[in-house]
Amino acid sequence: MTACHPIKSICQNLLELMYNILYNKIAMFDLSQIFSSKARTKILMTLFQQDQPIPLRHVAYLCEIPVYSVQCALKQLTREKIVFRKRDGRHLLFGLNKQNPNYSFLAGIFLFAVNFKVRARAENYSKRASSTLKFISSSREFFKKVKGY
């Protein structure tokens, strides 16, 4: 029965997101623009996970995307006011614009994605740990027998 709980909560989160799309007047056109490429999605997710604005090269490094591609995407996201930029000395720092009307929805999507990955990894690690413990237990028994001879 406990195996159903993560799926149930994932479905609840998905339904909440769909409700927000329908009733909070978040246009699907806006969403398709926001998530128009894999690079933009990775960049937004990376910026969402940062506590403070970060430089362009850090974004590129964390996303594993060429700097020029990140630069182009950030330029467009800044124009759309999804991302803000500020100058810190000679560096330009980028962060998610929390004043954007779609920010709370984006945050919901990214939290959903992070929670889903964490649950999937936890389940995978749990299975691996279980099989490792079985192996350890059987090897312990084997060594006890070998020692006894």
C-alpha cells in the first residue's frame, strides 16, 4: 500500500498544476513559449535551484550547455521578463524574476519535477540497498560455513 502513496501525491500535484493553468489564467501560449526548448527549460530549472543570481558561465557550466547558447536563451528570457539580470562589478548575474505573473506556476512545476526525481531515486536506492543487504547476509553465511571447516 505504501507504494501507491508517491504516485498518489504526484497525481495530486499534477492536478493542482492543471487547475492553476485553467483557473489562474495562465495562457498555454505563454507556457509553450517559456518551455520552447530543452535548453531554456534546463536554464530555468537551474536558476530556480539557486538561492541567489549567478553569472552566465556558472549557468552554462551547471546546465552543461555551451556559453553562447545560454547567452542567447538568457537574452530572450530577460526580454520576456522571466529572468532578471543585474550587474555585479564586471559580471552579469541572472536569476528568476519572482515578480513575473507566471513565477508561482513555474515554481510549482519545478518543485514537482524535483520531488519526482527525488522519489524515483529514493525508490531506486532503496531497491539497490535491499539487494546489497541480501548479498551481505548471504556472504556472511558463506564465510561462517567456510570458517567452520
